[in-house]
Amino acid sequence: VTWHRAYVERVLAPDHAFAAEHLHTAFLDALTAHLRTVARLPLARAHASRIAALEVALGRQRDGPPPPPEADVPDLYFALQKRLLADLAAVAGGDGDEAERTLAWLRLGLSRNDLDMTVYVLAARDALLRVAAGSGALRDALLDLAEAHVDTVIIANTHHQPAQPTTFGHYLAAAAAMVGRDHERILGALRRLDRGPLGAAALAGTSHPLDRAFTAETLGFREPVANTYDAVASSDWQLDVAALGQTLGVGLSRLVHDLVAAAADGWLRLDDDLVQGSSIMPQKRNPVTLEHARTRFSRAAGAAQMLAFSSHNVPFGDINDIGPDVQEALRTVLCALEGGLDLLVACVRGAHVDTERLAARAAATDTTATELADELVRTGGLAFTAAHRITAALVRDLARDGRPLQQATPDDLVACGGPRIGADALAEALSPAAFVARRDGLGGPAPAAVRVHLAQSRAELAEYHRAVDTMTARIDAAHRDLRAPGKDTPP
Amino acid sequence: VTWHRAYVERVLAPDHAFAAEHLHTAFLDALTAHLRTVARLPLARAHASRIAALEVALGRQRDGPPPPPEADVPDLYFALQKRLLADLAAVAGGDGDEAERTLAWLRLGLSRNDLDMTVYVLAARDALLRVAAGSGALRDALLDLAEAHVDTVIIANTHHQPAQPTTFGHYLAAAAAMVGRDHERILGALRRLDRGPLGAAALAGTSHPLDRAFTAETLGFREPVANTYDAVASSDWQLDVAALGQTLGVGLSRLVHDLVAAAADGWLRLDDDLVQGSSIMPQKRNPVTLEHARTRFSRAAGAAQMLAFSSHNVPFGDINDIGPDVQEALRTVLCALEGGLDLLVACVRGAHVDTERLAARAAATDTTATELADELVRTGGLAFTAAHRITAALVRDLARDGRPLQQATPDDLVACGGPRIGADALAEALSPAAFVARRDGLGGPAPAAVRVHLAQSRAELAEYHRAVDTMTARIDAAHRDLRAPGKDTPP
Amino acid sequence: VTWHRAYVERVLAPDHAFAAEHLHTAFLDALTAHLRTVARLPLARAHASRIAALEVALGRQRDGPPPPPEADVPDLYFALQKRLLADLAAVAGGDGDEAERTLAWLRLGLSRNDLDMTVYVLAARDALLRVAAGSGALRDALLDLAEAHVDTVIIANTHHQPAQPTTFGHYLAAAAAMVGRDHERILGALRRLDRGPLGAAALAGTSHPLDRAFTAETLGFREPVANTYDAVASSDWQLDVAALGQTLGVGLSRLVHDLVAAAADGWLRLDDDLVQGSSIMPQKRNPVTLEHARTRFSRAAGAAQMLAFSSHNVPFGDINDIGPDVQEALRTVLCALEGGLDLLVACVRGAHVDTERLAARAAATDTTATELADELVRTGGLAFTAAHRITAALVRDLARDGRPLQQATPDDLVACGGPRIGADALAEALSPAAFVARRDGLGGPAPAAVRVHLAQSRAELAEYHRAVDTMTARIDAAHRDLRAPGKDTPP
Amino acid sequence: VTWHRAYVERVLAPDHAFAAEHLHTAFLDALTAHLRTVARLPLARAHASRIAALEVALGRQRDGPPPPPEADVPDLYFALQKRLLADLAAVAGGDGDEAERTLAWLRLGLSRNDLDMTVYVLAARDALLRVAAGSGALRDALLDLAEAHVDTVIIANTHHQPAQPTTFGHYLAAAAAMVGRDHERILGALRRLDRGPLGAAALAGTSHPLDRAFTAETLGFREPVANTYDAVASSDWQLDVAALGQTLGVGLSRLVHDLVAAAADGWLRLDDDLVQGSSIMPQKRNPVTLEHARTRFSRAAGAAQMLAFSSHNVPFGDINDIGPDVQEALRTVLCALEGGLDLLVACVRGAHVDTERLAARAAATDTTATELADELVRTGGLAFTAAHRITAALVRDLARDGRPLQQATPDDLVACGGPRIGADALAEALSPAAFVARRDGLGGPAPAAVRVHLAQSRAELAEYHRAVDTMTARIDAAHRDLRAPGKDTPP
């Protein structure tokens, strides 16, 4: 059959190109794992040398480029078969029949359905592990920067207006906590993804006693999918990727927002290799790396919807919507996350804080008023509401004279109906640094409290790194085995 | 100040109405928990009777309707304060000053920021627990139906065309496995949500030594949020809700798709109380309950984007975007899920299968061809590719004569170049039921294999129910305590 | 039949409540228009008095509240019929048979399908017209503010950093141009929406010669839908609403972003009735109205996805997905837009600019460097690239000395390798105001150029207002007619 | 400066690759148009030969491949400048200074901001015109198929159940009407896109009197953007693309849904070159081309969200979010639409209907019951509600005996309480074909009514084709001019 121009041009050609660029190795891995499983069938014992030759031929495919598209070959898998057949025939001195009998062992109990799904899961697992590493690196970087700034007082905004003093370390520890929750999400998605579909054949498995647990293990999976229909039909692992694209993308957009604002304000400065200057304006240091991180997070969040729509209101079964046609979207989401994380880590690592500028700014605000009220309750015996009223009057009176709150004197306080307290006690109550230091309860900004939180965060992060490393090591070991031709084939 | 008409009409009025309808109890719970925490401050010891009176007054608010909006009161929290003040003054024989001194204890160390966030989290936790229950009920129903149909052969489609025999039980067990993964997602979201923000004040905590762990426990939370900035700034718990709306909504849309198709095909029939007839067409039994389930899942998936956009490119801090302005969207997502699950459970529980129709249909397809090829490999010693060729020729030849594959005779097979096998063996190889029975490997459709999977699924589900029940019990106990006025206030 | 609890609780009850609150009048309008069309059938001539009595009964329904839900009545339409029947029977002195024969004329050639779709379109048209008015008011407000600020120099940012001088008027005229393009979008959506489905019956029309053009005109529609299948099946008018929610919501979010940033910077100040203060911090003037506008635009953009998912991968035909189940989503999108526009208009009308602050800020930047380079090309005969190099060196040298570019002297320029130009010419080349004044080409920021653009915009806007007003007037006239009982029924 | 690895790897390298592959010609077009505008400046008259040489050099760039990335060159535009400089120097016999003086004319009054935006708009305009052509071809194909099937009776579903007879032509004409509304949407988006940003420079235009109207005309634009800030800041044209991706994608998904269902039902058959068979199951003809069309529409709808998020809550000004970082997303949306339309057109053109199967199926349903009721009103003088009741009883009684409604006799009708009507009249009232023929009102399914609608649709479509062709011709003429080197440069 010659396919319709539109089908070739819009489907077959781009799908082949995508598979050749991104999935070739995964196809060879999956085929090798399947072949090793077939080799263990009683039926196959008598054909061990053929099967061994076939695995060697598969190994040869790894060394060269993927096969190009051809008019009568629908996809990369068929193109690989065609190549293997030619290769085996050449090895067999031109005996095409022998080559076909050999290749037949590869197709036993195998369907394009479970093969494709396995390949897609393998590719997504790799990409997701890169995201996992990037997110781990981000929490590392945030905690390091937080540690360096447990004493750096900033004035936090609410509703885009200065609200209260805290420290940059406190803020960063909060952001790192959000990233820590991302880690739970990533591990959950990885865990659900990390199961092998192979052996499910078209959907019902096969009547040959293929050992699916062995196949899964060979590919470095935690376990096989426990139901063969589920193995080829499910796409909720893709929705997990979509959820990560959206949750991480949108969540981190808020952190980026604040860093961009700090850079615009001038108190945060990025390393020179992260900014774009202008040929004409030497003062212009555009924090474009942050901007590009933002765009990648927007992209990840938006691209997630390609995955959502592709799985929406379609059969729970093998269809193109959740197979070849969604691979580029999966890649877009995961690459956008990976890229955004990489750029953001670079910015956090390359960030410098202008503490003088921050201190001057903090001194000019009235953001310690709350603490003065609290002080009047504690030491003046006032009810909180009365203390508030007096403090508000004080702020107003000083503002009328153009004086910031920190310059208030005991007389000023008395003039507003307040009790007389000592000048030192008053100054202390109005100092941003003291404001911070006094907030030393669980989760507060006082340096000691933040250090407690940081230590706990470091411990969580170490556990996360261990989980990711363990999984990566398992997969690497499987890859080494798989890609060492001849290995594990029974003698 | 008199606010602008647009601000009143578009913001204050609808926000008050929403809070009065959905958040009143949560406000009283949170205020009571805060008050009990204040009561434990050394500073407060001398005022125990005032604080006790205040808790009693809070309790009285529970008995009546929420306060109505007023022109000069910005929100429900201020309206509650105003009511409490009047109530306390009445109790104090009109002594407004005493009432104010009493009420002041409620405001100590409390900000609208942490109070509101606590209330939002409490409301979302309740709604999410209802979703958790609904999803648990769905897996229960699916597993029960699967159990009843481990022997019911269906012809599964791929690409919307008949592909291979399996059983309805096998299909349902696969769908139930997807729901099982939803349970992991739900528990993860619940776990991340189940931490108390209260005590974070505006963002930096307070200088009064409030015991945030006690407050969190009083509200039935697993623990307090470990960083006060995080407590008021984070919205990733909302993105978790969005992710559930999308992942569950889209995932379940695929199950609904298949049930609607089965109903349209006529082999699945819903109970009469789930269909809409027509006054004119008695034959018309529209499976509208399934249709309405589908629309709720579409709504959940779409409404999730309200949450995503609200948190996108905004400061990581206290803002309206993640506070009052997103509460209706959270409710929409969670109610759509809850409603869709409830409707779907009703349909699964009220589903009846026409097995005769299924059997007739299965007999008319050629979907067992794969098994015949496998049989020729096993018993005929053919290579798989050769076996395939012969089987394909057989199907073609029979189709030319208008005979389905299941009527093939040993002679037919030989005529196509196949080996001669016995009539019984051939009939067996072509029987849908045998096709299924032979696929008894891990995860296959053979009844025994499906029963293994079902047993494993039941065990997972029991563990899920336990986790949800434990959490629910903890919260119920906290509610009982909280809503018993006077309890836990030190004497 | 008694429906299933889940179906009643999740579907019938909320749908009835929604219809009773939002669609009652539209139902009565549509039924009246249908009845008047039936009245013109030859078949109906002999029953004119019955039909007149029925229209009077419909009119009575307008005066009271909508009927409450009942256990055996599926929806508001059936509840209305039941009420009409009782009413007619009462009027007929208890003659139930006569009442039924009378009511039968209402049901002739009518289906719930076309009736419901008509009601939904009527409700959406009203809501969309409110959005149209809001968007018109926004462009009005922006053009007025632009007019007031054609001379107000601001430093425009690129990449969140100061880039070049322009005027606030130039900026606002640009934003108003975007709103002008929204007007094209709104009119397109309105035009496509403004066609009457009624008379399409279930989908195939009826064999009674009902005059659908008359029905459409009676309801104030531009024309009837030209294909009866299209009339009940299409939902692309809902996707137009989704597109508006997204396009206007996201587009306007960018304008709000800049206004929030200007308010945070302090050079833009909102009227007191648009800000939220704080009981403790008198300096705190949170521009919450802008924040709430932002959240409404986020909501509109996100809610649009409920509409997109509801129409995705479902049959092109009458289904619940595009009928009752999507009405709340349509309302959410359109109300969010209407509310956001109302809030934003209030902010634009209530915005005040601190021009001194702007001027001081402009003087401190080096953003006129480009113009100096251009001047050197024009008067110094330099190639542009050479002129750039010299200007860059000058900026750098001055920055080293802590001097802003505007303080450069002719000697400074020569010292950097530039030509000697007069002090006045140099000062002029470096003045932000002159920078603006010189950019008087098509679309540039020079006051005269902006005035040309504003005049053109006013003309476009007047045409838009005319289009909206004409449509509104047509609908109002139809409503007056429809709601005057007895009118147009043949004697 | 050496940029950070992450910035190079995640931003600069992929952006260069994308621009080289997709934007090279647009860059050369835009630069040529700018140069021709500069050439008309009074200032430039004396340098005409230099400028002519520069245009020739630009022409040479068209003949070769785009420049590769280099470590110290940030993007394709700078790489092109570097190449031009080398080329000009070579032409000038190695005189680098002369080369630079020549190249300087290209940079006069030009900024990367307006250049990039122009290039992006040019690329999007081309891609959108391809979508416009594809959508036109779809309406053509639908109308042709409708014409061929104005007499082909189908039973239309509502709620996934058989409802009433109509024709395939009526259905297709309805679908084509939806596509006709898409044409309004496409033309609106094209119109708003078709304006030239060039000459806006960084955002404020330039002090050189560049004729922006001439530049726009040279690039084949309808007109220049009327405000220079708008020219570089706006991204609502991208939101128009997003809206098309969503509106067309989701809208067409409903048509595809029905075609897939018809193919699954077996009454619609695609040409062999559009289906995928199976090596083992000759009967398997998977309508994968339709499935792939569906996935492209899902992708278009989802990818639209990348555009929505990229423009959300970001400044209205020149930023990367709406520039380089969103180009791939624009391409994804537009290519998905183009591909989906191409595949769908192939399917509509390659669709064959099994009319016998349809007729047999129609005869077996009771879907003409409504018409019998209407007949009883018309000829029997019954009230509609009474007629309904009798018809319903008749359907029920026949169903009890296993007889379809079309076999009802006059006696059957009388037995149910109906009037006696003639056997022929009864048969006619129950015939699907007559059902259709009688519905000949405006928009009904009767062949004559459908032909009226088709004729009107053809006229609309012809007008659309004219509009697209006119625009295309204008652009082609501009391209011919632009790409003929030396043309239009003053001597």
C-alpha cells in the first residue's frame, strides 16, 4: 500500500524523525530485554545460538545511526526489523530464510503496543530523572543561599507593599520548603512511572510463559505493571508529568517573580555571565536568565495541557493519542522544567545581595509598628487593641512631621497617649533586626529558628538525593548489563 | 471610608456571601484554637476568666447564622469581631470597655493572613476528604464488578476497532489500578495540605511565645507548617488540588468514555433510576448519569486552570490571588470531582451486562488469529513469522467465503500451507474463552490471573481506606473537642 | 420513576436551582416567542383564544417566583409546564382537559433541545453585552487618562530595566489599542452568538410550517440559525466565550501588572476608596482593587478551560456537556470578565500620577543615550556604529564618576573621541522631554503624534459604542414586545 | 563576556537553531525592507551606492545557509551582521572600515525589539495563512460530501442514543457551518496580525524620519502598527493564535468524534491509503488518519495554553516571554492545526458511505414516532399531548411483540386509542425518508432545504477564498519585490 500524502507528511515522517532522534536507544534496550526473556522459554532452548546471534545483531544496531525512513516502512520499529533481517542474512552468508527464522524469535509474544509503551516510559523516566536532579540542585542552592543570609534583614511585602521585616534566609527557607514538597511530587510520579509494560503484548499478554518480572528487572524497572491491559491502556503517568509541569512551573514562577522584582529594585544582582547588556547602555544589566527561567515555567505549565487534552474523552486502551502522538508534548513539558530549573539554579548560585541598600530601605519604613504594640501589651499592660490604637496614632503623628517610626522618642509615645518606656527599650522595639530576633518561635525568622528549619530541610533533602541516586544507580546498572551484548543469554 | 461601588459589588459582597455560606464554622474553629493557644501564654494566666468568657461567646456564634454584610465592615472576620464585642458587652452589662479588653485576647498575635489561610486549608481539607472517600468507593465498586465478571469475555478494541478477546473483569481491574494510583495522588495531596498555618501572623510569627504545635493539634492537623513565611505565602497546596482535578478528571474521562460506548452498543445497561427516558420514545434510555459524570470530570480538569492561573507569576507572599479570590475555584474543582465520582460509582453499581450479546459478538470476530499463530509455533514448530503468514492467509481465505475464523477446519489450515492439527486443538486455539484462559501469566486476563490481581488490589485498597479513616478520625476528634465550649481552657 | 440519590443531588437539584436563579425569564421569553409562532400556523387559527389564554398564563408566571423543584419533575421547563397546567385549569374552572388541550399548543413542534439551547444563548448574549459595555468603558477611561498625560514623561522598561523615555499617554494609548482589538473580538463573538436556534426541535425541525425567522426576530436575534442540526449541536459559540475569557483575561493581566508595579513604585496612586489600609500601619495603602482585577482576569482565563474541556471529543449533537452542564462555567467566565473590567475601569478613573517623582527618576537614568548617538550621526556625520561606540564610552566614563548622562558636557564628549557640539545642542540631545518630542513619526511618543493616534482611537471607539448600542436597542425592543402579554397574538 | 553554560545550553543555542531553521528568510526580508526605508532618508542620499551594495550583500545571504552559532555572538541577527561585515569587507578589498560604515546604514533607527517582533509576525502570518487554506479546503470537502448525501438518511443520536432521522448531508452542512464560523475567526486574527511593527525601534520609534508606512507596505502588511509602544509590547496577536488553536481544535474534535464513531460502526469507510491494517488481522482497518487528526486537534488546544501562560501577568512591554521564548509554541499550535486540517480533509475526501447498512439500521429504529404524533395532530385533530400519549403506547405495545414501529398497522393504532388513518398515510408517517422530506422548513433536513443552505454556504465560502487569496497575492507580490535584489533602492 502507498499511504496518502497527508498521512506520510503529517504523521509517518515526523514520527520517524522523532523516534530516530530520541527513542532509538530505548527501542534497542526494550528489544534486547524482550529477547533475553524469550531466550528463557523452554521452547527457545534449542535455538539458543540463533537467539545469541540476534542479540549480537541488535548490539550492532547500537553502533550505527538509526535507520532512515522508507516509503513502505511505517515506523522505526519496522525499519529496525528490516535492518536486522538484512544484517542477519549477511552474517548467514545470504541465507534469507535462516535470517527470518532467527528474527522470528524477536517477534514472539511481542506487540507494537507494549513495545512502544515501554519505550515511551523509558524515555520519560530518563527525562523525569533529569528534572528530579534539577529540582534537587535547586533546593541545595536555595538552602545554601538561605544559610548565607539568615541575618540579612529584608522588608517583606504583602499586597505589593512593604509589610514587616524578616530575613532573606527566612524567605529562601520558605521557598526551599515548597521545592521540598515538589520532591514528594516528583518521587510519587517516578514511583508510578517506574513499572515495566513489556510482555503485555497487544493488551492480553501472550500464551507463551514469558517472565514479565524478569523483563522489567532487565530494563531497570522496580516491577512489572500488574495488569496487561493497564500496561498498554493507561496514560495517567502522562498526567503525572502534566501535573508536575503545572505544579512546579506555576509554583516556581512565584519565586522567579520575586527574584526579578529584587533585581529590578537593585538589591539583588546576578553574575555578569547571566545578564544581557546593551551595546548602547552600559548601565543596562537585564536579568534575562531569570526571565528565561520564567518563560520555561510558563511553557511547562501550558504544555501540560497538551497531555491533558490528549488523554481526555478517549478510550482507555491502545490509541495513538497516548502513544506516538504525545511524545513530543511529554518532551516539551519535561525539557521546559529541566531548562527552567537549570537556569534558576544558575541564578540562585550567581545571586549577590546589596545589604547596605536593604538596611537603608528597612530603616525608612514603618514596618515595626506591630512589634511596638506587642511591646506595650507585654511591658505596659495594655490590651492589644488599645496598644494598636496608640501605635497607629504615633505612626501618623510622625508621618505628619516626615519622620520615620524608628526615630520615635519616649516623649512622642507619651504624647500619643502611650505609657512612658525607656529610650533603649523603645529603640529596640522599633529596630528591624530586633523585630526579627524576637520572632524566634517555631518557623519564625529569628536566625536560630531559621537554622533549625534549615537543618531539618537539609536532612529531608539528603533523603531525597538518596532516593533519586538509588533509582538512578539501579537503572545505570541495568543499562550496563543490557548494552553489553551477549550478557545474560543462556549458553 | 466608604468603598467604591465596584469594589463593594465585585469583591466585598460576594466574598462575604461565600464566607458566610462555606467558611463560618472554619472561622470559629480557627479562632477557638487560637484563643486556647493564647490562654496558655504566661501573660494570659491572670486573665483566664476573661478568656473563658470569650470562648463561651465564640461558642454562641456557632449556634446562630453568620453575621450579614455591613457597609463599613470589610469581611466576615471583622463582622464576627463586631458581633463578639456586642455579645461580650451585653454579658458585661453594657461595659464596652471590659468587652474590648476581653476581645483583645483574641487578636493577640493573630493576623488576618494566617487566620484566613488556616480557614482556607480547613475547608479544602474537608472537601478533599470527601473526594478521597468517593475515589475509594469507586475502586470498591470497580473491584466488585470486576470480580463478578472475571469470566465475561469481551472483545477489546484498539484504535476503535475489535482487537483481541479479554474479560470485562480484566478491563475493570485495569481501570481500578488507575484509580489505585489516584489514591497515592490523593494521599500525597492530603499529607501536604494537612499542616497548620496558624501562628504565622502576618508572615513572621509573633514575639509572644505562642505554641504553634498546640494550635495545629487543636485543629486536627498533623503538624504546624515549619516556616511562618511559607505558612502564609505558599499556594502549592492549591496546585495539588488543581493537579488532582486534572489527573483524576482526565483519567476517569477515559473510563466513562468506554462505559458510554458500551451503553451505546447495548451490552451495558444502567439501572432505570440512572437513565432519562423520553416522553415520546419508550425505547430511549439515555445513559445521562454517565454523561453527567463525564461533564463533571471535564469541569474538574478545566476548573483546575483557574487555580493554575491564579498562582502564576505573582509574588510568593500574602496576596488576594491565593486567598479569598481563589476559594470558589477550589470549591468548583473539588465539588466537580466529588460529584463526578458519586455519579460514576452509582453507574458502576447499577451496571448490568448482556453476556449473550457479548458472546455472539465475540464469535463473529477474527480476533483470535494471534493465538492460532502462537499455537503453530508451539505445536507445529514454525517460526513465528511463518506462522503469522499462514494465519493471515487463512483469515483472508475464510473472509472471502464469508466465514468467520472460528469456523476454520484443519483442511482450511492445510490449504493455506499450515501443518495439519486436530479439529479440537484448532477449535480450542480459535475460541475466545480459550484465548483468555491461556493468557495466565502475570497480569493476564485468565480468570486465575485476574483474581490474583484483584486480591492484591483489595489489599491496597484496604490500606487506603485505613489511611483515610485514620485521618478522618483524628479530625473528628479535634472537632468534637473544639466545638465543646470551655474545654481545654486552663482553669 | 424515582431517580437515584446521586442523580438528584449532583445533577437535578443544582441544575434546577441554577435555572431558577438565572434562566427563568429567558425560559418565559423563549416560550412566549414559540407560542406566538405557533399562533401563526393555519392549524392554530381556530384555536386563537386558547393560545391567547396561554400567553396570558405565561405572563402570570413572570410575576411570581420560579417554581420550586419537585421529586418527580426533572427540570425547570417541566416545572413551568406543570404550573401552567394548574393555572389554566384554575382559570377554566377546574376543567383539566381544557387546560391540557390549551397547553398542548405550547408543545407543538417544540423540543427541550432547541428550547434549552435558545435559553442558554439568550443568557450568554446578555452577559456578553455586559462585558462589551465594560470593555468599552475601559477604552474610554484609558483614552481619557492618556489624553491627560500626553506630556507626562515616564521611563519605559524593557526586560524589567529602564530603557527609554516615552510618555504615560503613549503607553496608555498602546494599551487602549489592545482593548480596541478586544472590541473586534467581542463584536465577532456577539455576531456569531446572535442567531436564534428555536424551531430546530430535537434537531431536524418539525413538519409544521413554523416560521423560524419570525421566532428569531421576536427574541431580538439578528437571524435564525441556518441549519437545524447546527442549532442544537454547535458549541463553538461557547468556545468564543472561552476565547474571550482567555484573550481579554490574559491581555489585560499585562496592563494590570504595570499598574500594580507603578503603584508599588509609588508614582501611581489610587483613590482612597480603592485601597485597603491596615489598622496598624497608616502608611499602608494596598492597591487591592488592582489585585482583585488581576485575580478576576486569571479566573476568566482559567475558567475558559472548563468550556474547552466540555466540548472536547464529544459528539457534535445534543448532549448535556454543552447544555445544562456548562452554564455555570459560561457564567463564571463572563462574570469574571465583567467584574475585572469594572474594577479596572474604577482604578484607571481613580488613578493619580506623581509627576515630580517621575521627572526626578527620569533625570537619573542614562536612557537618552540612543538619541545622542542619533544626533552624532545627523550633525556630526558619523556612521551609526561609530556614534554608538562613542556614546557608550561617554556613559561609562560618567558612570565611573557617579554622574548621570544628562550632566555630560561638550568636553566630556570630545574626551571620548566624539565631535564637539554646542552645550545647548548636547543638553537637548540628552533631555528626556526632547527625546520624546523628537520622536514624532507615525505612532511615536511626541505629544502631537500621540494626539493623532488618540483621535483615531476615539473614532474607532465611537463606532464600537454605536454597534453595541444598536444591538442592545434591538434586544430591548424585542423584550418590551415579548413581555407585554397578549401583544402580537393574532386576534 | 563568556555566558554561563546554562544560558548557552538552554537559551542561546536552541534559539539560534530555531531561528536558523524557521526565521532566516523573514530576517532577511525585514532587514531589506528596513534598508530600503533608510535609503529614502534625506541623510542617506549621499550614500546611495553604499546602501545599494549593502542590499546586494543581504541578497547574497539569501543564497546560502544561515550562519552557524558562535560562542561570542548572541543570536542570529548578530551572526548575520557579522557575516555581512565580512562579506562587505571582502567586496571592499579588505577595507574593514568601509565595510563598517556601510553596515552602519542597516542599524540606523533599528532595534532588535522591532526587528524581532516583525520577524515573528511575518512567520506567524505565513503559518496562519496555511491554516486558513486548510480550513477553506475542509469546508470545500464537507460541502462536496454534503451535496453527495442530501438524500442519505441517517439516524442522528442525542445523548449517544438514536433519536431522529435526518440526512448525512444535513449533518455535514451543519458541520460546515461551524467551519464557516471558524473562517470569520481566522480572518479576524489575520486582520489583526497583518500590521507592521518595524520602525518602532526599542519602543519609542526614532528621531530619523523613517517612513513606517512604506516599510509596512514593502513587507506586504496592510498597514503599520499605529503606536510604536504597541508595536513591540503587544502579544494579543499571539492570544488570537491561542484562541484559534483552542476554538478550531476543540470544535473540530467533535466532528472527528462522529466520523470515528461512524467508522467504528462500519457505515463509514476510509480509502485504503488512510487506514493502518495489521499483518495478522486482515479485517482490521484502523481509521488511524482520523485518530491522528484528533490528536493534532488535542495538541492545538493544549499548546494554546503555552501562549496563554507566556503572556500572563508579565509587563506590557518588550520581554522575552512574548518574543523568542514563545516562537516554538506558536509554531506548535499552528502546525498542529495545519496538520489536523490536512488529515481531516483527506478523510472527508476519502470517505465512503454504506447506504444499505444505514437504511437497514434506520428501518429498525422507532425514531419516527414524533412524526406520527404530529400527523395525528394535523389529520386527526388531536391535541399534541394526547397524540404523544397514543404514539408512546403504540411504540410500547409493538416493542412488547418485538416489532419495530415501522410495521405498525392502522389496527394497531386504533387498539392504542388512536384514530383510524389509512395504511398508506400511516406507512408514510413512519417512513424515515418521509420524516426527512416533510421537514422542509428553514434549515431542515429535507433535500431541498439542505440545498438552499449549501448554496448559501458555497457563496460564503467563495467570499472567504477571495479574502484569503487577495491577502496571499499581496504578500507574494511584496516577497517578489523584496527578494529581487537592488529593486526599489533609489539610484
